[in-house]
Amino acid sequence: MIPYGRQSINEDDIRAVVNVLRSEFLTQGPAVPAFEKAVAAFCGAENAVVVANATAALHLACLALDLGPGDELWTSPNTFVASANCARYAGAAVDFVDIDPLTLNMDPKELRRKLELRLRTGKALPKVVVPVHFAGQPCDMAAIGALAKEFRFSIIEDASHAVGAHYGGKPVGACVYSDLTIFSFHPVKIVTSGEGGMILTNHSALARRLERLRSHGITRDPALMTEATHGSWYYQQLELGFNYRLPDILAALGHSQFLRLPEMIQRRHEIAARYDRELADLPLQLPSKEPDTVSALHLYVVQLEKTTSAERHRRIFECLREAGIGVNLHYIPVHLQPYYWNLGFREGDFPKAEAYYRRAISLPIYYGLSEADQSRVIAALRKVLT
Ligand SMILES: *Cc1c(COP(=O)(O)O)cnc(C)c1O
């Protein structure tokens, strides 16, 4: 089976991990700050805080913004469940903003409409909005950032798909329009640390809080303590934190992989360009390209014709799987998950995300996808569609 995504590990990556295994620290050593510094420098962000995974990153980002009971977080229904679940961990409510059918990202016009409706009906506005750069294509951050100023909410960019993407000439992670940006280093994403996540921010106070929350809410900084230190062993727990640390073993892998980011992105663009060319004559909607952005191309999603029945969508998907093509579907709209149904969401609530779901198929795209395997994908798709 040709998978839809796969990590690429080279000898440098292996050497980086082995070096840590031979060193003094397996966790809480020098590899974590080195990785953080490299990512912050690349993105042009002032701070980077690495954590166990992107789900933990989203959770801590919510806590750092003081999201809690009585508050609301809004995100896109076309995402992985973690983008919404983070609000629930913090005890806050979730709502969604429907997508733009072209970009497949949260639609800023829909966001404005929903914000104005809330204001008109005297209902609460969201405290946090989480735009998700679906498939690696950056959202319209200037528009969402302008709404954040007008309606006074904070922004966490879920850039799990968009490590290495650019928006307005700057890397995603620069946090030009957001308070925080989170990355995922899961093996199907652009670069991997096995498991891992990172939070970028230009607010140093938020970064210090995130570092504390990552490690039990504990500080060793006497300036933050409620009383004079008892001695050099002394620490204080200031609030309820977690063990969300990334081990040095994984930070070394992530750092080594991160140095390969430009070639990873370039290869994804070559693969996408070939799909663009060789699928152009088929009855498919191919990924859109937005001006002034560079996608990280985490996913390459094609959409069947609007009139396609659920039955035919499923048959095409299964035929491709049977032909050894590991197609996938990103995403089942989050609000249709039983957990969110139980919170009151229903089919029809976000019709554009639902319509997209009925037509979407993610094709294989990853650094190590060979020309021959891509030819097999294209041939199989051509056969099943004609
Ligand atoms: C993968 C992913 C996450 C979660 O990442 P983990 O590192 O696996 O926790 C969150 N949001 C989106 C959009 C993702 O694709």
C-alpha cells in the first residue's frame, strides 16, 4: 500500500538521536533549547516552547490565554478533533465557523457574520479563535487578525499542517496576526520528532507561563516565589501544570529533521505540481492556490464532482484502496463526531464543511514518494474515474 503520508528518516537524523543516547541527558538536557532556538529563528518568532505533542501544545496555549469555564473557543469544522478538544480540556465551550469551499479554511466572511450575529443578539463573543491552516495552506490571517482587533479575541494558529508554509512573505509561526502558533511533529506531518509539538509566540510572558505549565506549574525562579528560597534545592508549584515535556531524544530528532525542512517542502511542491499537471483533465477539483502564500502541502486533497453520490464517493475511495493506494479522508467534520453531537451539534450546522467531506479524497504526498509510485496513484485515479 502506498501510504498517504510517511516520515523520511536519514542517517543524520539517526546520528542525532544516537548522540543523545550516548550523552548525559535523555530528557531536560541541551537538545530541547537547541531545537526551540532553531525553530524560533527560522520562523522569526521571539519564543518557542516545545512540548510532547501538538494536542498538548493546543491545551497549554488555551491555558496560557486563561481560557476556562464560561469562555468559548471557535475553530474550523474541517480539522482534526484536537483543534476543538483543547477548549474542552480547559473547561470552555466550542463552536465552529464554516469553511470557504475554495481554500477549505475557516471563512473570514463567515467569521464576521457569526461575530456580528452574536453581538446583535447580545450573546457572548469567543475568547479564542483557532484558525487551522488546512493541508498546509495558510488561512487569510490579515482578515482574521483584523476581526480579532475589532471583536477582541485572541488567536491560536493551528499550524500542525503548515510547518514551513509562508504567509505574506513570512514563515507561518512568525505570529504576525496571532498570539500563539502551534506546530505538530507527528510522523505524518511535514517534519517529525516521533511525537512532538511546538508553541511559538512573540509574548515573552506567555512563553514563560507555557514553560511552567509544561512542567507541573513549577518554578525555580526566586523572583516568582511567594517566599524567600529555602536553599538551592527549592522550587515552588505556582499553578496546576502537567508533564508535557519532550525528551531530548525526540528533540534531537526533531531538530535534525527541521534542518531538512526546505528540501521537504520543495519535494512536496514537486509532487503537487505533477498532480496539478496530470490530473487537470479529470473531473476533479484540485487544491486552490492563494496569492501571497506558500503552502507546506501537508495534504493533497482532490474533490469529486459536486453531483457525486455518497455511494460513488465511497466506491471510488474503496477502489483506490484495493488498488494499493492508501488514500485517506481529511476530515470528518468535527461537529459530526458523537462527542460533539452530545454537546448539541447537528448535521446541517456547517453545510460547506459537510459538502466538502462528501467529495474529498487525500492522495499520497510525502518526501519519499517515488515517481513510479506517483504514476501508480495517477493511473489508478484515472482508471476509476473514467
Ligand atoms: C495532527 C494534528 C493535531 C494534533 O497533533 P499531535 O501532535 O498528533 O497531537 C492537531 N491539529 C491538527 C490540524 C492536526 O492535523
